[in-house]
Amino acid sequence: MNKSIFIAMVFLFTIATSFAQNGIPKEVLTAFSQKYPNVKKAKWDKENKDYEAGFEVDKIDNSVLFDVKGNILETEVAIAKSQLPNGVLEYVAKHYVGQKVKGSAKINSTKEGVIFEVEVKGKDLLFDPNGKFIRESKD
């Protein structure tokens, strides 16, 4: 067996073992390591019956949500406010007077497609790619 393949397998097994101790299904860990082979550190949370990994890629916050079988349900990448669709910041200024956007992200969801999220006053506001408000949820 090629030495580098062996080392990679040992590394993945070590990561999988440490995550498995936290109750993350093997299918989820395998899917994560295949999708993000260069990510060395992830913070795992259980979200209802699904599993979410939070991590950084090139110093940018990311997260991915898996079902129990390892299927990706949603990915989220932090973006600058300047990358939000037109109308989002105007909506916030009008409906949340004096409040600041604390974070923004682009989400790709199997249920909703591409949507944008901004965090304002402890709530997540969701918008479609055209900047139209969809809904509000608690952070």
C-alpha cells in the first residue's frame, strides 16, 4: 500500500473515531471528509435529527448540514454585506431602524435553493436572490 494513502487512512480513521465518540454517524463523517478533505477542525452540533459541522475555509466561516445518512441538506458560507442582493440592507434599515447587521451568509438549501441570511437583533432574516424578504427566525 502506498505510504501516503496509508497515512491518509490513519488520519481519517483518527478523525472519524474522535467524532464517533461524540455520536456523529459514520455516514455523516465519511461524507464530510469526502466533501471537505482539507478541513482539519470542525465543531459538530445536532440540529433536530440532523448534524451540522461548523468550520473555516480560508478564514471564512462555513457550515454544512447533513441528514443521518450523510446527505447534504444545506451549506452556509459567510459573506460580506456588500455581497448581499440589492434590497436586503434597505429592508433592514426600514424594518429594523437603528439596528446593525451582525453577520451575513449565503445558504444553499435542498429545500429552498439559494437564499441569503442576515443576523439582526438576535434574529435571522432570510431573503431570496432578488433581495425579497422571505421570513424571520430566531438566531
